[in-house]
Amino acid sequence: MTSINDIPAGTWSIDAAHSELGFVARHLMVTKVRGSFKEFEGTVKVGDAIADSQVTATAQIASIETGSADRDAHLKSADFFDAENNPTMSFVSTEVTEDSLTGNLTIKGITKPVTFDLEFTGLATDPWGNQKAGFEATTEINRKDWGLEWNVALEGGGVLVSEKIKLNLDIQLTKTA
């Protein structure tokens, strides 16, 4: 079995067609609403040691999809992401280890540190000879830390949309250099 330390040093790009930047929020405090950003890009510069690696990624806010056009429009509005004035969100790593990825997440012009649990899922070569590497990363954030404040209080207690948001990344990289 390969480990994260077996990834060849060099530059790797996120293969967006085979990756997902997903999130989960609670609705009415009883159900989960899932969504993702469909347009994103990123680069991983793998160092000779994993600790020398760097990750950068950017997602287009307007590409958000939750399965509801009305909800997607609301999320893009000034109530939430304000996609017109803040078209992207970004991540720049500050530390990479075998099982975690820490960095600065910027949403709506606000930058805060986050740490993802990181799982290396393997190396492969596709039928065209391209080297691929897979990762899953998860974390939980409080959306209010990034100015995503909108909500409605419920009569029976609780709120319409949870403050805690789970981020689930399923990433396939392609070695480019």
C-alpha cells in the first residue's frame, strides 16, 4: 500500500472533473442540505518532504449548486456569499502533514485559519500515462466567522440554517511537472 510519502515531488493540479468541493449544512435543525462548488482550480507543489509541500486553491462562488435554483440564488446574494462583490473564495496552505492540511481560508474578504483532516487515498496512472493522486479532506467551520450571518430563528427554538458547516473535499490531482 502506498503512503502520502510516496507521492513524487513536483507540481500537481486539481483535476476538477474528478474532484468535489462539497459542504453540508443543517436545515431546520433536522435535515442536511448538501452542496458543492462546480468551478474551482488548485495547485499542489509536493516537496521532497511532505512538510515542504504547498496547496493553493480557488473556487468560483457563482458555481455553487445545492439542487435548488432558489436556494443557490439566495446563497449567491448579499445575504450570504455576495458573489457579485466577492466572486471567489480561496485557500492557501500553511502546513501539510501526513494526516492534516492547515491553511488560510478566505471568504468574503475575511481570512481565517482552518485545519482539515487529510486522508491520502492512493496513487494511480490513468490509461493515457498521467500520474494521479487522491485525497479526501474534511473539517467543520462556523460560517459566521466569515461574515455569513443570515438566518431565521424558529418558533420552537433553533435556527433555519446551522452555523456549523462541514466541508468535504474529494480531490484527484494530476502531475503536471
